[in-house]
Amino acid sequence: MRRRVAQIGALVAVTAIVILSIVPSRSISSLVARLPFGDKGAHFIAYGVASWLLVFSFGLNYSTLIFIATSLLGLLIEVIQPHFGRSFDIWDLVVNCTGALFGVLLGVVYLKNEEKKMGKSKQRGLVDKIRQTLLEAAIHLEDGLMERLEWMRFELSQKLPSLAPQQVASYQASIEVLEMIQANLKLSEENKIPMCQDTGMIVAFVEVGSDVPLSMQAIEEAIYEGSELAIKEGFFRNSVVEEPVFERINTRTNLPPIIYWSTSKERHLKISLLLKGFGSENCSGLAMLNPTSGPQGVVKAVAEMVQRAGGKPCPPIVVGVGLGGTAERAGYLSKKALLRPVNSVHPDGRFAQLEREILDAIQALEIGPGGFGGHLTALGVAVEYEPTHIAGLPVAASISCWADRKGEFIWEGPYA
């Protein structure tokens, strides 16, 4: 709306320039003569206003073109003035061009200032969205995961009557673990406090679309600020140290977050967030298999990683598997796989089957909830893959405890 008004104003200003310059009128000349800044001042203002409004109407990218166009208009008017009974005046041309330049510069400064203000406004909205998403992730699991926990408790309970006497205590302990988890989740949501004392490291996956009017720096600043606000408001534990080997001094901020960047063909900004606790993170693993290992080699490698972990990652667990790329890329893919809804199935039938086979192999380990045993250990398995070298088959597994805390959102504004 403002641009439409500016376009109309620019048209009026250009019309005023033409009238002032070439329309022979004693009343206009008399009016201009009475102005404190005189004829040349009137021309300077008219050209300046026209240029400013044109820059506002068409944007910064056209500022140079607008200056050239308004200057050429001034030259054209001076050239044709003799045909309307007025003489050519080089100083009028200088004044016209100076006014045009002044107007363009004012327009550029104004628009840059507006862009800065809008950028801060957009960034502020993004900060708040990140804060809200992290706070929600800390106290509430996805509905599918809640359903899987209840399903697992029910399945273990149904198994009790058919168990051998020596298995009953193990299953009862596993069921009690699940009941405690469910009670804990209820208390967490009711009291708005974290479901686990290890609120983990914040991991962000950022997909930047083609039309996102925020720089990477602005997005990164928003992630830091939104994380900091959530950490304070949500009573997140400070669990991050400055360096991993020597003094290991706590940052006392739970920052920095881990940020992964990618581009997207979509027009929007998508941010996915994980709260990754380290009881389970310490149980993650990597295997560099021979390229001929095939699906069974992958299943075996992941099952061995889970078996080594035992009860340490606080089962029941969610397992993200990354295949392909390079060693570090497979690790990235395995972490990204944890973002998928626990009930989701890979769109490629072959990998969907591989997910089922890995899940079955993990359940067959009979680690059980809390490590107490039972025929169910994992709540879900998700596989993500990328192309890899002909000589390798990287396999990475990121293990999450039952508290697979995550959230994501698509940010589309305010961009207008």
C-alpha cells in the first residue's frame, strides 16, 4: 500500500517538474518567485522528492537507474525549454541533477534503515519461536512416542502369564520402569519442568529456502538467543564444557548449540531442534563396513552397537541409522534420522524393510526397558542414507533414550 502511494506521489512530482520547467504560466512563475528558495530551489526539491519516491517505489536495486533517468529527464527538459519560450541554463541542469542525486541518496538511506528494522523484527519473531519449540520439547514427547511407550507396557504385561518363573521378575521390573516413565512425563507436563535432568546439548538442523530474507548470521544469532532464553526459562541444566579434554570448565550457559546447515528448494526457513542427552549419545557408534556387507551387514553392525550399550542409554531407545556418505556424514544422517516421527516408515520400500529388520534384531537382544530384560527394547528405528564411495559402506547409529526430545517448525514470516 505504501509503495502504491509512493508511486502516485512520484508521478505527481514528475508532473510538477514538467509544469515548473516547460509550461508557460505567469501565475506559476509568480508563485515560484515568491518562494524563499526561488526557482532553482523549487526545481531542486521537485527532483529530490521525485527521486526519493521512485527509489521507495521500486527498491534499492533500481537506485542508480533512477538517478540516471531523472538526470536525463532534467537534461531533456533543459534541451526542449527553448521551444517553450525559455532559455537553456546549465545551472538549472546542475541543480536538477543534484536534486535527483540527493533524493536517491535519501531514498537509499531510508530503505536500508527500514530493512534493518524489518530484519530485527523478523529475527525477534524467530527467536521467540525457537524458545517456544525448545521449551515444549523439554516437557512433552511427540504423541507417537507416547503411544509406543503405552504399547510397550501393554505388550510386556500381556506376556507375563506365559513366562517362565525365572523371567517374571525381569518383566515386572521392565513394566515398572515404563510406568515410572509415564508418571514422570505426566508430572513434567503438568508442572512445566524438564522430563529429564539431562536437558542435553541443543542440536539444530537449519534448511534455508530461496526466499528467506535473513542472513545466516541473523539465523544463527536467533538460534543462540532463543536457546539462551529457553535454557533460563525452562530450567535446563548447564551441561556443556568449554573444551573436552583438559580443564573441562562448564560454560554455565548450556551453549553453544550444534548447528547443521543445508539449503532447500522451498521458499521458507525450516528449523528442527533436538535436545540430545549424553547418557545415550555416549552409546552411539560408527562402523566402516566393506561395500559387499549388504543389508545383513548393516543389521548386524547396528545390533552390535546396541548390544554393547546394554542398559546404559536408558532404554527403551530410539535408534537413528545413517548410511553412506563419509564417516562424519553418516553420523550426521543418523542424528537427522532421530527427527523423524517414531511411527514413520521410510518412503523407499527397501529401506523400510531394513528398518524393520534392524528393529527386530534389537528386540531379539532382550535388553528391555531399564536394561531389566524383556522382548522389547526399542521404540523405533529410522534410517537415512546418501550416496557413498564405491569402496565403502559407512554405518552410524545415534541412540536416543526414551526421551527423544525434538521439535520443528517452518518459519514463513513476518516477511511482508
